[in-house]
Amino acid sequence: MKFDIDNTSILFINRSVDIIRKIKLIDRFKKLKINNFRKVEAIIGIRLIQESYRYFISSLLDIPIDKLLPEYWLSRKNFTSLSTKRSNVLPRVGCMLSHILCFKRAIYLNYSNLLILE
């Protein structure tokens, strides 16, 4: 089976502070004449320490609020990790949640072929 970029929807994950990175990626798409892309705002895992951010992400992803508590992700009974430091674990959680957001977006937009870029 041959890969067909024209029939593939592209979602790229980008933090709002990474403006230059976003501009470079969009420029690359334009040079390659690729127009079927959308930006998805990255979920910032370290911000899960903020209650208001947890509520926002909970409603955005339809995930129970208790599953977004940093303590949930740091607990050895829930996950085995090489680290128990928030600064190591929570960014990875944010990355995973950002990908879940992309999948939910793809389902909502009825995409049949999807490429996710970071």
C-alpha cells in the first residue's frame, strides 16, 4: 500500500509558547504544498498541579478529575516509572494526553487517515 499524503489528515501538536516552531512547520507544509493540517494545542503536563487546569483538561478530554491529579500519575500502585519526580513524569503525561486529544479530534472530524506530528 502506498502512502498518500493528500488523503491523510495531519494534526500537529504545538505549545502556544513555541511560535517559531509552529511557523517553521507551517512554512514546510506550504513549501511541500500540503494543506490538510491543523494545529492542536499541547496539554502541558506540569500544569496539572493547578486545579483550574485539571478541570479544563478533564472537561476537554472527558476524563475524571481524579485521574488528572499529579499524585495519581506518581503513585507506584498505579504506574511503575523510573522516576517519582513530578518534573520528570508530568511532561510525559502531558504528551500522552495531547495525543489522546488528537485522537478525539480525529474521531470528531471523521478522519479516516491520520498523521500526528509533534
